[in-house]
Amino acid sequence: MTFDAFRDSLRAKAPPDDLDAPLRAMWYAANGDWSAGHSLAQAENGAAAAWVHAYLHRVEGDLANAGYWYRRAGQPVCTQALPDEWTAIVRALLARAG
């Protein structure tokens, strides 16, 4: 899936069926459902889910917890604007999937 197709899918009522859990979590985050995104990220293991988890805690404003998840993801703590980080994570996850 391309980034543009992913962004276009945000208009749907549910994420595309073929997305993995970290991408579904980012889909829900973009649609304002932090809880659904967090549940998906928290239930998964691996660096991708940890990175999404870090982002979600940044959205929440819990920077200490976000720092923990960035370390688990092997990513530097992000200082970009949240929309820019969302874009960077989604692009990276789509590139890995594709």
C-alpha cells in the first residue's frame, strides 16, 4: 500500500483488512481513537509496535512513558511535531511491509 492510499483509507469507517497491527494502530490514532490504537500497539511485540506505542504516549502527553517505548523501539526520542512524526512512522512501516 502506498502512503497516499493509506491516507485515503482514513475516510473509511474501519482500517483496511490487510494492515498489520502497528499500521492499524496508526490508522486509529489518525482517526482520533487513541484507545484502540494503544490497545493494538500494546498487544504486539517488536520494534514497530514499540515505536507506535511511543508515538501514542507522546500524543497522550506522557513523555516519560514515551521515552521508555522509544528505547524499546531502538528509535531516538522524537521532537518533531506530532503530525510529522505520524507521517514518518506510517511511511517507514509501509516501506517495511511492502
